[in-house]
Amino acid sequence: MTVLSSTITCPECGHQQTDTMPTDACQYFYDCTGCGAVLKPKPGDCCVYCSYGTVPCPPIQEGDACCEAS
């Protein structure tokens, strides 16, 4: 079963935000609501959820290759 909720932790300020992940595309940019930093995936990751979230994005959970950035 695919988990759609993930909590992102900002590496700049430590702020945490729980969001519902998109199922049809990876999220490449994410604006931290704590400090305003624009997060991008770490090298080798396809999206911000794979880099900073508690749960990887749905395509990765399902065993698919990295998806296209949105």
C-alpha cells in the first residue's frame, strides 16, 4: 500500500511540515514555511520527499524509477 503523507524536515531551520505527496509527478522544489528556504533534492534523489521526507515519493515506494520533476 502506498503511503501518501510525508513529513519534510527543512535542513536549514529544522521546521517540519506534513503534506500529501503528488502521485503523478515528483516534487523538485519545496518552499519551507518556517524560513522560506527553497529545498531541492539531494544528488541522486528524484524529489524533496526522497531527500527530506519521512516517506519516499509514491513512484519510489512502488519500485518505479525516479519520475520526472514537476
